Amino acid sequence: MLIHQDSGTRSSPVRVLRLKTSATPRRTRICVHQKQLVHDLVENFASDPKEMTRRDVPGEDRLSSRHSDLEDPPCVHRVSASMDPSCSGCSGCSGRSGCSGPQEDVPASAVENVVKEGFDEHQTNLRRRCQSVAEGTEKAGNETLFHEIYTELYITEGLPKQIHAQHEGGGSPGTPQETPISCHQMFTPLRDRPGSIRVVLTSGVAGIGKTFLVQRFTLDWAGGVEKSDVRAVVPLSFREMNMISDEQHSLLTLIQQFHPSFLKIPAEHLGVSKLLFIFDGLDESKLSLDFKSSPVVSDVTQKTSVNVLLTNLIQGRLLPSSLVWITSRTVAANQIPPSCLDRVTEVRGFREAQMEEYFRKRLRDEELSSKIIGHVKKSKTLQVMCEVPIFCWITAVVLENMLTTDKKVELPQTLTDMYSHFLMVQSKRRNEKFQLTEKDRDVLLKLGMLAFEHLKNQNIMFCLEDLQQCGLDVTGASLCSGVCTEIFRRECEIFQKPVFSFVHLSVQEFLAAVYVFHCYSNRNMEVLEDFIGSFHEGSAQPSIIKKIFRQSRQEDPHVPPLNVFLSRVMEKAMQSPSGHLDLFARFLHGLLLESNQRLLRLLGHPNPQTLQKVISSLKEMKSPNVSPDRSINIFHCLMEMKDLSVQQEIQDFLTSGTGSTRNLSEIHCSALAHMLQMSEQVVEELDLRTYNTSDEGRLRLVPAVRNCRAARLSGCGLSETHCEVVAAALMSNPSHLTELDLSNNVLEDPAVRHLSAGLESPNCNVAALRLVDCRLSAAGCSALLSALKSNPSHLTELDLSSNVLEEPAVKQMCDVLESPNSRLKMLRLRGCRLSEVGSSALLSALRSNPTHLTELDLKDSKLQDSGTNHLCGFLKSPECKLKALRLENCKLSGASCSALGPALTSNPSHLTELDLSYNDLRDSGLEQLCGFLESPRSRLKNLRLKDCSLSGTGCAALASALTSDPSHLTHLDLSWNNELQDSGVKHLCRLLEAPDLKLKTLRLEHCSLSPVSCAALSSALKSRTSSLAELDLSFNELQDLGVKDLCGLLESPECSLRTLRLQLCRLSEISCAALAAALKPRPSCLTHLDLSNNDLHHAGVKHLCGVLEGPLCSLDTLKLQSCRLSKTCCSALLAALKSNPASQLRELDLRDNNLQDSMLKQLFDLVESPHHKLQTLRWQE
């Protein structure tokens, strides 16, 4: 309701209004002092509401412009305990102590009329404020009607693909799958995502048009263009709220501070009126928004700090019916937790058609605009820059001048070029000469000082005192300079104080760079050292800087070499979490070019050798503890210096197809990450382990996940900052990531929280998530599974193997599995140490929702016999479609098989893989499974029974069951059953002779076999055309006699064996001779031969070399680990491979042998040679 102070002294009685909740007709109790005021207001409103403006309210002008009046605002009364407790006046009022008069009733309709008048006046004021706009400056005559200049912006739903990677250097390219959205749809729910939209975050790089977008929305609302149920739009910019960041306010007084019309609206009306708060410029905020421990505020009259008010408003504790729209630079968007946001949008700037429309509107000369559009389209750099509206304006200013003058000037190619020309154009507008006057240069440097000193502290608004400290005379001629009037402007007055800012933050960053370059050229060490610390050689600084310093000593010991100085600047910039110095650093490097120095009349002109040192320092710069997004700025700095070598090398790398064979430096990786992000084509797979680079180089590639479908980041040492980048990729719209592998990285809780935020985003499309051995804590597991539960519809594969899952995490996993929206097909929990209770709970959850799961891996869980009952209930379900069941080392016994066998038999048609290895099943347990194995409906392909205490008796039962229907089995593993022996193999041979058998892999490691088994196997496999492609007989005492029998198999035309493993079989050079005799004279299928841990010596290797020299040799892999080889063996292998360039050998394993380094080096030369196919040489553990 209205608050008014008499035009007299401060102690005059305050008139107050109190709304009562009595029965109809409603009336209001007011002080007699206020009766006449309300009467006058009602009279005015009734006679002509449109004429009731702010000047009709006595004293309001004074209240709206006097900060002191609002520090102690008059009370606004409400029903119940929300009355201002500081007030102790009249009985009907908890208000001011000066209010002590008797109360009288006033119709509530009169109050409503005054409230309506307040809202109407607010709407009128916003319309007046937003209906005109000035580009660049607010000089009289520059302002234009908003709709005459405004060009539609391209906006998409979701976080930007370039989050944290972009700055003011350009927009982000569109992709065909984007979801465009208009500003009037910000709070409209999507059809496929029902639910109200309350808080919206709109991000975008600086200058992309966020503030213009807000102005467009506000103007349309204020002008009634768009129908809306919003009672009032309340714009509050962070730059203005910074001015009162240290004050205490209630939400009511905060609004009144910037929108005095709300002085007429009582507190209780805020709660029942739908308000839309627009907080513009989060990146400019100095407020500390704490969403974890901020005190709760739910009363609009409760005083607290401004940041607490904002966090409560955003979180919905304060005015939960209100809407909130926040705009921010991309780099600062993560200050708002995803859990607080209902929608995230990105302003992408202009597309080509919108850019052309802007130039034609801006210039209004068809011929000139067509020329500028043509110039822009010829330059890829300019095209990217002009996706950002602020650059369109700067480009229009610069190119309009360049294309209308006879003077031929090279087209600007970089950001620094463009901004340097921009200043020159502004100077020419004043003095008609294409150069800076001495006066202009003096003002330019003073503005540069102002820009730099405040850029350091991220200040973008300046008061009169700030200007005076930098020598700028506001009342004199300084601010009338040709440069100053076009790049520096006076903002609206706040609290009767003039406030100034640059036309755009990027202009402030450019001028700051000009000033710092001037300080370096003039040896102003006080300014430089205050910025980045001492340059004395003994001072604390990174070792790389000290090294550069020692190598580049100058005559003046107090002035650091240019490359040292710029390295320190880059280090300082990369340490900034917000990236507020990134563009400044780019400009500083661009100013090294003589062409820009000449334009701006700067001293310095470094020689080519000095410039090359700077370039070399950039290329060698390390950034181990910096976000990879920030490291990309190093590449941008090279581009500003017009050094295109790295860019060209990466383009060659991408087009050459050399792949992982080329060594990439860290700067190569930063450039590659940037190029992959900017590519219009989505990368199918990003596997960091395939790149031949350092550990830091791989981490610099992480930002490329934003534009790929499958990201394999296993074992790369990911930190919290890298996970934040991955999370941004998951939240982007569109999010291309469908497969994400972060295995073998230590992911601490903060990193997992970032990932969880990404996974719960409605834009996340990840279908396969692998987090093997990430050492997830209980809290990390909880956050992760909570996110998966909230957004389960896309995930089809989840691998949490080798992470300890305690019972709370298992319970959350059960919630995920029981969700009707779950589409999970593959669940791998190998080595998660599930307890008996946890295993039972998990299987019980699967039983309740068995429809989709096709693969279950519970290795190393304490399933035990009791848990098998729950498993069997799941398997018996007619809806169960499980194809792979892995229960390795789950403490099962023969009793488990007595339940498992019938369950599998009842529903056998889907299961194709069964792994019961490392369980004490014994022969009796295996016999219980035979009913399932011999079922005609069985489709089992892979059967693993390693170390299950099986003997020949079990083999007999197994062979009998499989022989009845052998057409599906392709993989059989009976390794590490020591009691199997030759008798067991004899039974298996009956299976191998079956005409319908399609077995491809047979593993019999460590089964106490003798040469007798080799004879039996060879005979069985030669009896018919065999499908067996892999045979593993390692760790059996086959000896040379056994290998001779196997060679008979290799010589057979019926043999299709491709892999033969004979590790530790007590073989000698005799076996090598037999193998050579079998393989050398005729074509063979064998491609993989493993003879490791046998005493072959030189003689044995010599026989094998004869095979390698043969033109018919098909060996792809040869493993000779720990075979007692000598240096002469290495020479023989080298000679054999050199003599046969057509050799198919790609992998050679010589580990744990006494080899000479010189011979190994020559073998390594073969790996590097394009004339040989050898790719992998293993020579040490």
C-alpha cells in the first residue's frame, strides 16, 4: 500500500493503511492522518486512472531518489504476525512510532484501486524505459525506437555446447537437432515434459544480446503485446544490486529501491500477485550466492542481506508463486545449482539471416550493407564473430568507415585488429583524421587505467571518484574526447550518484590490455608487479617461468623479458575461476603486432625474435591444475598473434588419417579440442587413450566431449574440473553423448556431484555409463543413483564394477530398477562386494520389474544359496529376457544349482551366456544344470565354469547334455579344474566330434592335462571340419610330445584354428621346430601364437624366424614373454622381419628376456617404419 512522508520535516506523522480480514463488505482501518491522502488518491483514480501518475503522490519523487529515505522505510501493514515489530504506534498499526492517531474504516475497494494504480504506473514506467535504445553510447540523437533496431535472436533450450569454453570471441555453431525457443516461451512447459516452469537461466557469451532480450520481453509485457497472467515484471540487474550489496533489505524494500511505484503496494499484495523477477547479468554480480547454507527467509518484510534474499527467492522459499528469470555469461552460469532450475536456455546470437537483417537495419543503405555482408562472408573469423550482436555493431562501425573511404586498409582478421580499428574510427569521427590525437591517446590511457584497475576486481560500473582517481575530469574536456564519447557512457543515476560504464565489457578488457602494454613498454613495474607479483629471479614463481627468465636475461634486471611477463599474465588469467581475464590476455598478445601498435600509437615494437619467444612460450605452457576449457585460451592467444602453425598442424592431423601415430603436444590438444567442439559434424568417438600425447595433453582434450557421441575417458586422471566439463556436455541441448566411460579415475564427491547434475538433466541422453573402479564413496554413490532415479528413461547400460556399494546405495539401486521408467538392459556390479542382504534386495527389485534387463553381472557378491531363491524368482518370470548371467565367485554351491537349474529350464529361450566360475559347484551341481543345457529351447552360447571343482565325472555329464543339442554353444571355459585331467578331455572329445557343434573357443588352462589329451583333441578335431578358432591349453604339462600331436591338427586341411595358447607347458626348441614344420610350408589360419614361459632359447626362436620369413606366414601376434631369449634372438627376429616386408606381424611380446637395448631400438624402428606392419613391441613390464 502507499507509503508517504509529508513534504515537511522528517518527524511529520506517517500515514499508514491497514487491511483487515473482516466479513464482507471489507473495510480498512487507517489513521486519521492518512484518511485525506487516501481520499485524494481515490478521487484522482476514479476521475481518470490514466492521469494518476507518480507525481500525483506527494513525496514519492523524493522517496524514489533519496537513498536515505529508504534506509528506514515507512511500514506497510499486513494481517497476522507479519506486522513490522519495530512499530509501536497506534492500536491498529504495528507501524511507526510517529503513527499514534485513532483508526477509521476505509472501503477495501479503495485500497485495491490504489494498488492497481501502483501496478499500472509500474507498467507505464517500464514501457517508457524500454521503448528506446542506444547502441554504443547514449548521446542525444543516437537513441532509436527499440523495435526499429532490434533483430530476433536465435535462442535454444539447454546449456550451450561451448559452456566455459566460449568467451567474447564468437558464438557457437548450430546443429540440426537444436530446440529453438522464443523469449515468450521461457515459462511455457514443453509438451513432452509436463510441469510448471518457475526458474529459468539464460546464458550466453558477453555481447550476445541477453540484456536486449530481456528488454524486448519487458517491453512486450509493458505494452500488452503478449497476453500474460503475470501481474508485474520486476527487472533487477546485478550491476545495480552490487551498489547495495552491503546493505540490509527486505524483498519489499529491495523492489522499492529500484521501482518506486511499489511504494504504493502493500506487502500482502506481493504474496497474492504473480510477479516475474528478471535478474540480469549474474556474471557481473559481487553477491555471494550460497544455496547450501543460506538462512531461510519466507517473509517479504524480513530484512537480511541482498544475497540471502536472492537465494531464497530462487529456491522458492520466498514468494514461491513468483517466476524468476536469470541471465548470465556462460562462464558464470554454474553459480546456480541445476536443482534450482526448471529450464536452461542459451542465447546463440545471430544466424546468417539474422546477421544480414541486423546490418540492413543498422545501416539503412542497401548497397553499403550488401558490401559489408559480402566482406563478412569472405572471412570465417568475421562470420564467427558476427554471431555475437555486439561484434555486429563494432563490425558495422569499422567496415562502414573502411568501405566508404579511399584509403585501402587491410580487413581486420582478429579481435585485436577489429577493436584497434574501432577506436580509430571513433577518433576519426571527431578529428576527421585516421589517427589518434595526443589528447585522444592521453584519454585512452586514462580510460585504460580505469578499465584495468577495475577489471582486476571484476568491476564494470564506476562512480565519479573512480574516474577522478584515474585523472579523468568529468566536468572538463576529458569525457568529450572523440574516443571517450563513443566507448564510455553514463548510466542512470543510482541514489543521486552518476554511475559510468564502458559500452561493453569487451571494450573494457581491450582498453585494460592497451594500458598494461603501455605500462610494460614504459617500464612501469609498480603497476605490473602489483598485478602479477615480483619478477625478481629469486621470487616465488613456477619453475618454467624461472627457466624462461634465466634464458632471456635483459640488460635491465628489473624488467622481465616479454615472454616471461606474458607467461605470468597467462598464468594469472588461467587461475581465475570465472575467466574474467581471458579476453584481456588475448588482446594483450594481439597488441604485440606492429600494425595494431601503429594504429594506437603505442611504444614497444618487439623484434621478430622476441615475438618468436612469446610464441614458443605459449606453445610450451603447462596448465596441470587448470580447467581444460581455460587452456584453450592459449590457442586463442596464438591466433591473435596470427601464428597459424598449430591450427594448420591440427588440420593436417585431422585430414591425414595418421591417427594415434602422430605425437601431439599440449597446445596441439587444446587446439584439437577447440576444433572438434566447433565442428559442424558430431564426432562419433573420442577415446583419449588412442592419442599419442602426455597425460596433460589427454586432459586438454576433454572439452571435445561436448560434440561427440561416445566419450571414453578411462584412466586419464580426471579431476573435478574435468567432470564439470563432462556434466556441461550432458546438460547441453542437444546433448550428443550417448556413451560415457569414466572408469579407472578416482572420482571424489565434488566430481560426482557435477556428474550427477548432468545425469539428472532432462537433456541427458546417455545410454551407456561406465564407472568401473572410480572409488566412489557412499555419498558419491548416493548422489549418482539419485540422479539416475530421477532420469532413468535413456540409460540402458550401467557399469559400477569395482566400487564398494554399501546397503544404502543398494537400496537406491533397487529404486532405480523398480522405476516403471527404467529401461536398463545391462547392469554390471562386478566386485562391488554386495552383502547377502544387498544381493537379495537387488534381485528382489529385478523380480518386480524384469522386462528390460538382458545382462546381469554380480561377480564377487555374497549371493550364497539364500540369495539364489530371489534370483530364481526373477529368472522364472515370463517377462524375464535375461541373455547374460554372470555369477562369478558368488559363494554358490551345488545346492544353489539345484534351484538354479529348474529356474533356467523353465525359461531357457533367452539366456545365451552363463558364468558360474569360481564357485564350489562340484560335479553334483553341474549335473543339476544339465536339464537346462540339454533343453531343446536352450540358446546358450557361452558357458564358463572355471575353478568349479569339476572332475571327469562332471565332464561326462556336461558332454552328454551338450551333445543332445550342440548347435548353439560357441564358447566353453573349463579352466582351473585340476581334477578334470585326461579322462575329462576324453569325454569332451565326444562333444567335439558332434556334427552340429559350432564351438569356436575351448579353454582348458590348468586342468592337469598330459600329452595324451593333445592326441585325443587332435584326433577329435581332425575328424570333421572344425569350427574351433581358439584353443587354450596353457599351464598343462603337454611337453614337446603333446605339441607334436597338435601340429598334426595344424597341418590338417580341416583345421580352422586361429589362436593357440601354450603358456608354461614345458616346451623346448623341439616344439618350435615342430610348429615351424607345420606352419611354414603351407597356408595356415593361425594368427595368434602364445609360447610364453617356456624355455625356448635361441634355437627355438631361430625355428620360429623361419616361419616369419615365409611368404605364407599369417601370424599377427607372437608372444614370447619370459622364454630365456638372448640378444642373438633379437637379431634373428629383426633379420626375419626385415627380410619379409609383407609379414603380417603386428604385435611382438618380448618381455622378461635378456635383450640388448641396441637390438630393441632397431625393432622399434620397424614399429615407426611405414613399410612394416609391426605396431606394438612389448619388451618390459
